[in-house]
Amino acid sequence: MDIEIWSIGKENDAFIEAGIAHYFKKTTPWNKVKLDTFQLPKKLVSTDVQRTKKLEEELILKKLQANHYLVLLDERGKMLDSPQWATQFQSCMNQGTRTLVILIGGAFGVTDCIRDKANQVWSLSKLVFPHQLVRLMVAEQVYRAFSILNNAPYHHQ
């Protein structure tokens, strides 16, 4: 199963990019993971929240395929601990999921259309974090989940 982390927003700062690369490298023996960042062209950026969300929806739908298993990250989603992330990944693999997509929506959230297409909606925390930091946190949690599934000594209970 491939894992793709999709995120709306600007490119990562160098220190965030280094952290993400660190966790992706550690995950490589078990699973392929990649990050795709989507950014609206500057000429389309607007203060109109609904228009912005609609344009971001178009970017997401252009890339979303029928065989993708979409997990939306949202502060109102289901709160999972790290072993539960691992269990969810194992479940996806058992079901034959080819590509698990973890979506970090835009600053204003996602449209109802995207929310409806999500197979699951998870929350990292009740706190709100900057997108770049969430990307790093998700990369770490993916590594942690696979270390749990493979009985590696990273995660302590």
C-alpha cells in the first residue's frame, strides 16, 4: 500500500522538509510514503472563503482517483491514538487498499463535497497547528504506525 500525504498550502521551510525526509526515509523499509503540496496560483488567491475552498476542492478532485482511500484530517474528526493509527493502516492493507491518501485541507477547511468523499475523518488534536507542522507530525505518525506494526522499538506503551 502506498501512502500519500496531500496538503493545501505553501511549500515547506527547509527545517520542516528535512524532518519529513527523515521520517520518510525511516519508513522506507516498510512502506512507500510521499508528500504532495497543492497551492492555488497567486492570481486565484482570494479573501472569499467559499471561493477559495471551491478552488481547493477542484485541485483535490483533479488528483483523487476511485481507488484512493481518503482520510481527511480535521479538528472535528475522530481522535485516534498512535496504536489506532497503526490498526487503521493494517485494516487498509488487509482490505487491499492500493493508495491511502491523508489529506490536510486548506486554512479554511474543505468543502462538504470533499468531506463526503472521505472514507474516514481523523483529528490529530483539538489544537490547531500550522500546515507545515502538521505535515511533519503526520510523517512522524506514519513512521510510528509502521514501527508499531513491525514491532520496532520506536513506540513505547
